[in-house]
Amino acid sequence: MRSRCRTRSSRCRSRCRMLYHLMNHVLMGFGVSFNALALLAIARNTPPPMRDYSIIIFNTSLNDLWTMALHLLLNGRLFILDKVVAHMSNGPCRFVSNFFCSVMYEINHQAIMQTCSLIAISFWKRTLTEDKGSVGWCRLQIAILLAYIPHVPQTFAFFVTLHQRETLESFISSVYGPGDADEYAVGGIIDASEPLSAYVIGHFLMFATIMYTYIFFKRRAVLGALAERAGKMSSKTREMHQSLVKVLSIHSLLPTCTMFGFVSMFIQMADVYHSVELERSIYTIATFPSIVNPVLTLYYIKPYRVLLPFGMRFWTTSATTTTPSVGQASVTSLSTKF
């Protein structure tokens, strides 16, 4: 009887993993396709008045496409037990080397954090536009590049504290049994309580918290400014205003996807529950903003909607209004929309 239960349980886990892998690859394929489509739309269909804002959208789509590619390259898990934090990968990167997978993991972490930074920069741009008019594409690009600087010390600390398979495999085996890590590239931290190791983990948590706080307050400020103007808007401008409110609201919620990763980390640290699926889902859910961003771009920004697949374009006929004509007035109108 026990043997049958174990067999059924094993089959159930096997089916769940197969279903997870299928859903994961469908989502990643969806993300890659729509980010590539968004980049093509930006390159081909950006009108002159949208040049400033297109810099943010282009960098966002490029970063999101890179995030999707890294996720497929790694196909990773985040194993945590007490003070041990190990990243595991059975993606194509493992055919290069164990260390190469560790490098790709850190680059993936940077890309996820940059997604939060770009959303924050979008709100910063929106606030400056309300106060001073056009920000300028050069200023925006510099701000986007400067957003990488806070992560340089963390990257250095990551490689200083990095341990490879030999020292980590025994901890993984203590939870999942011998041989679980055989098909994975493994790297990570042995003692997260050490100052440098704590900084590596804490940087990610603190940076995300700062970005969420900034986005929350900037969203309130932007929506408040738009609400003050609503009574003076024409029907077309009011419709664009409503679209902007929707986009800003969705954008402000996207970074919270990484909160699932924080919660699951603490669950594992407390040794409450361990699961391969839980460990995999941390990175999968963290990529959700990179999947949703290009859809928002193609759905709400009319010049880019011409490249939206027909089946989805059918539902966008009432989403937004026409693109303003070129000139100072159009710049103000487009800024109000975006």
C-alpha cells in the first residue's frame, strides 16, 4: 500500500514538473516574442514627439528581452537552507561551465533590478515633464546608465563570496537526497550571516524596497497632478488621461512580483517548506514584469499598435485615441498620455 502511494506521489510530482516546464517555456516564448515586437515597433514607428519617452521604452524592452534570454539560458532554482543560499541551473549554460552559470546568474540579478529602475525612471520622467516640460533623450539615457552604478559593489562582493559545487552539494543532498544536484551547475553562499554575504543578499532586498517606495509616492504625485487637470481636458485628452492612469497603476504593481521571491526565501530559511517547484518559481515570477511590459507598450501606445498581432489588435480599438500632431502642443499631449 505504501509502495503504491509513493508511486502515485512520484507520478504526481513528475506531472507537476512537466506542467511547470511547459508553462515556463510558453511564458518565456511569449515574453521573447512581444519584447522583440516592441523593439521593432519602437525602431520603425516612433514619431518625433515621442523620441524622449521612446528611450525609456527601448531600454525597457531591451532589458526585458535580455531577462527572458537569461532565464531560458539558466532554467534556474534558488535553494536556501538556514544560512546557505545556492543558485542551481540545468539550462544550456551548464554545458559551458559551472562558473559561467554563476556569472549569468549575477547578470540576471542585475537585469531584474534594472527592470525596477526603469519603471522608477519612467515615473521620474513623468514628474519632470509635468514640472519642466521635455526632459531630453540624452538626459534620460544617462539616467538609465547611471542606474547600474549602485550594483557594481554588489557584483564584486557576489564573486568574492561565491562557492562552487563541492562545498554546496552536501547541503542540497541533505534536503533532496544524494544525486539531486548531479544535473545542475551549482554556486552560492555558505554563510549568509557573514558581513559580505549579508550585503550581497541585503543589497537586492534593500534596492527593491527603495524602488517600490519611490514608485509608490511618485505614482501618487503624478496621478494627483493629472486629476487636477482632468476638468480642463477635452474628451479625447480625457480618454488619453484614463489610459495613462491604467498604465501607471499596472506599472506601479509590477515590481511587487519579486515580493513572492522574498517570501519564499524566508520560508526556506526557516526550514518550513522545501520544493523544487517553489525554488524554480522564484525566478519565473520575477520575470513577470518583463512579460507584461511589452504588452502594455504595444496595447496602449497607438503608433506601436500597428505591429500588434491581429487577434489582440481587435480588442484595442477602444483602448486609446489618436496620436497628436507634431509640435509643442503635441509634446505636451503625448507627455500627458505617457
